[in-house]
Amino acid sequence: MELTIGIIIAIFFVVLTVIMFALGYREALKTKVEDPFVYENFLIGEGWEKDTFVEYEKIIDILGREPSDDEMKIFLSLVEEGYHGEVLLKKFLEKINKNKHH
């Protein structure tokens, strides 16, 4: 009898734990917390959209190397401003060319 009660209590707490996790996870997603179960590309680390990463790879191909610190700051500022895709690449190259001329 005591074993049965112990098992029932253990099952109750496991079910309660699962319910609390699900509620907390749902609330975290509502408040735009980064999803801990989504695997991000660890080289990027920013959770960029796929087209932003593609443009980053194009920039590496165009430059023939990884962007320098200053170039990376420019790129990240453009990403934060909301640019992505071909527009991001175009704006980045414009800013790089402006910096080279000055």
C-alpha cells in the first residue's frame, strides 16, 4: 500500500513538472525569448536568418577573407538596422567603399 502511494505521488510530481515546463516554455515563446531548443549556427551566434548568413558567405567570397573588426561592425550594424538579403550586401559594399576612399 505504501509503495502504491509512493508511486502515485511520484507520477503526480512528474506530470506536474511536465505541465509546468510546458506552460513556462509557452510563456517564454510569447515574450520573444530565444528558443533554447533551436540549434543556432555557433559560428554566427546571432540567430541570423538564412539569407543573412548567405550574404555573409558572399561577403567572405568577395573579400577573399573573413571581414576585419571594422567591417564586421559595419555588417552587424546593418543587420541590426533590419537589412537582409541582397540589400544587405549592397549596403555593406557601399559602406566599405566609402571607408576605403576616406
